Amino acid sequence: MSSPPDIEVLVVGAGPVGCWVAAELSAAGVRVMVVEARENRAAFSRGFVVHPRTLEIFDSRGAAAPMLAASRQLPTWHFAMGAARLDFAVLPTTFPFILLQPQAQTEEMLEEHLRRCGGEVLRGRRVVSLRQEPDRVVALVRHDGAEHEVGARFVVGCDGAHSTVREAAGIGFTGTPDTMVSPAALVELADPPPPEGYLQGNERGLLFVIPLPDGRFVVSTIDHAVMAEVNKPWTARMVRDSLIRISGTDYGLGEVERVSTIGNSALQADRYRDGRILLAGDAAHVHFPMGGQGMNLGVQDAHNLAWRLIAAVHAERDGDAAGARDDIDALLDGYEAERRPAGERVLEDVHAQMGLVAATGADGAALRGRFEALLAEHPSVNAQYARRLSGIAVRYGDGDGAPDGDEGGDEGGDDRLGARVPDLLLEQDGGEPVPLYELLRGIGPGRFVRLTVGGGRTGPEAGVAAVITTTAVLGPGWAVRDGWDRPGSVLIRPDGHVAEVMTW
């Protein structure tokens, strides 16, 4: 048998997903190495949205405040680039809005959070190959022209759509290919549209404009005249022509610093786990960035995976890996069982939006108009789509990852099981609501929490290897909001979802 590895988890890729999973592990005392092939953090952002559920996750570790202070909050968001907005203000969360923030800035803030948790990013290090052994994975890492081996108990691939980790593990990446492309251009506009004109649509296509803090703009179009030319690279001239076709003006287009193209392929890893190798973020799923769901989906992957790895590492570290092997495998298999269906649902959601935006001519305009009327005239439908897009609807029931209030729920059971714990949860003597995460933030990652309401007994702890459970008892005067006020106890998983409900 080989000697125990010095590194317990090797995280490949230092984008937002890699930084978050590494921060969780580092804060729990797991020995982590984060390697990133890029010498410098990416300066250009394709993603600009932080959704409510992601903000809840960040807030549970004290990482949301810097983002809230630095970025713009929007209480509504689009569906399929339509004019009828989804109303996030009605969502049951402390964060009933999206945060408009370039992904490069999000990545920078999460890397700083990782440093506060005791971790760091090692840049300029590319994983060349992986070799699985019974008790570890050996990675061949190239740095400064030399190659050396790194052994780790587990490897997490957060290295994007062209993941070396996924390919080295022999995991397929299947789905639908590009049938259309859209530009994303970083530009200067001398005469930009007013804010109400940042989103436009007509029979010729759609225009989406994102203002940046430095005065520049990201401009993207879905131009029905040229969108099917999937093998043709976009130029600055093509961006100008597209603006004029859709809007009748180029808005004083000045310097075009960068033009990239985004295709509508939707791909997902055939499995999220191969032995000691696991995938998260774009390494596990990619889709057109409609609605800004990609990074947010990946952060939820990371949050779900981290506590499972913490438990698995503790079990192996304690020297009872053989006896706990079945428990460890079940724990890690649960990551795929919950997160792969959640990813599938987002891909389906994006497919539906792309169907709306790519429908051409008068027929397409009528279809979009009819759907926008549905969102505008039926608040319950609007709220359902807002919950799905925001990420707060995901619940884990029987491993299906289905949104609560939608198909896949636990009919006949407690309607809280598997749901995320609302962060606006507690109030005392009619005072201001207190987020549960604020009370429990000091407990740290990797720990289950049993919240006891109304006194009385507590039940048996979850039979998960090496997971520490902390009990929080609410004293007199406290009430639990939003239907969570039945006497009993709730076992809360480290990722904020309900593992067990006991009532008396």
C-alpha cells in the first residue's frame, strides 16, 4: 500500500467554483492544494450575475458583505431576454435581488475569502495526467517546464468546459452541439442607450447591454440574420452591423477591446464521480449563459460537495477507512445523485429560453409576446420562474434535485425535508427577523446542526461517518417563520438543506 498523501484534496481550477470548494475544505482543516493553469486571473468576464441562493451560500460563511458593498442590486431579472421581468422582490430570502457583478470581480473576492480560510492558489501549474490508486490519486503537474507528482486522497476538477480532469478520468461530456452563436463584446459607447434600453427585442433579434463600473459596456446580440453561422468568428465590424440591424444605431460604438463568441451547446458530464475524482462547475456542465445561471449552478455544486469531502477525509484520516468505505461511497455518490439532476434542470431551462429567443420573424415575436404576457399577468407563474432561476427552489428529495413546489417533491411527507433552510427564519418577541445563518455562522463548514424548537427531546443523529453535529436550542420568545414553527427538531445539513425533521 502506498504511503498516505501529504495533500488530502487537490482542487484543479481556481475560478469561483474551485475557490469556494477549497475555502470550505480549508476552513474545516482539510489539507488542500489549489492549482490553476493560468498565470493571472482572467480579466474578461462572461458572467455578471450572482443569484439569491448563491448570496445565501456566501453569507453563510460571511463572504457576501464585500460583494453587496461593491455591486449593483436589481430586484427584477429577465427570462429569455424578455421585457416582462421576473420579480425577485417577492422571494422568501434576505437577498430578494440579483447582484450585477463581473465574474472576474467575484473570482477575486472568493480568492481573498479562500486566503482568509487558510488556503491559497498556486498559479501556472497545469495538471497533465491523473492516476488512481486504491487510497489516493496521483497527479502529474507541470510548472516552469518541469513535471512533478502530487498525491491526494481526492481530486476535484473545477477546470472548465475543456476539463483535463474530466478527460483524464475518462468521463464523457455529452449533449447538444452549437446551432447558433452570439457575440460578447467589451466596448466603449459614446451614446449608450438609457437603462430601459439595455434589453431590446424585435423581429430581427435581441440586444443585451451590461454597463460596467469603469464606464465600458458588454454588448451581446442574438441576431437572427447571422446567428446560425456557428463557424464564423465575430469581428468589431460585425458587432457594429448587428447593433444597427437590431436597434437602428451603433450607439456611438468606439473602441472594441475584445469580441468573443458564445455557442448554445448544452453538455453535461456522464457522471460527476469516478472513484476518487469528482467534477464541479463547468467541468460538469456547460450551457449558453442565458439568465446568468452557470457560475451559480457551479457554486451550489461546490457547496454540496465540500461537506461530503470533509466527512470522507475525516473518516480516512481517523484510520477506519476500510470499515467506513460503504458510508464514504454512499456519501460521495449522493453528490452526483443530487447535483446531476439539478444540472439537468438548468440545462432544460436554458434550452427553453433559447427556443424563445431564437424563434425568428413575426412568429417568433408573437411567441415571445405571448410568454411575456403570461409572466406579466399571472404572479404565481412569475414567482415560480423566479424561484427556479434564482436557485432557491432546489430541494433534495430522494436524490432528485427537483425544485420544491414542483414535480419531484415528497408527497405525503414533511414539506420541509430536503428544502433549503430559509435564511429569514427566526424572530424574537416580534422583533426584526434574524437570519439563521447569522446565528450559526461561527460553527463552520462540515457540521450538521440540529435546531430544536419549543424545547423537548432531540432525536438520533444522522448516521454519516465523521460528521460533527452541533445542537442549537431556541429559548423562550423565539418563533420560527414561514411555517417552520412546529415543535420539534430540524437536522440541517452543512450546505443548508434539511436532512431530518422530528416533531412532537
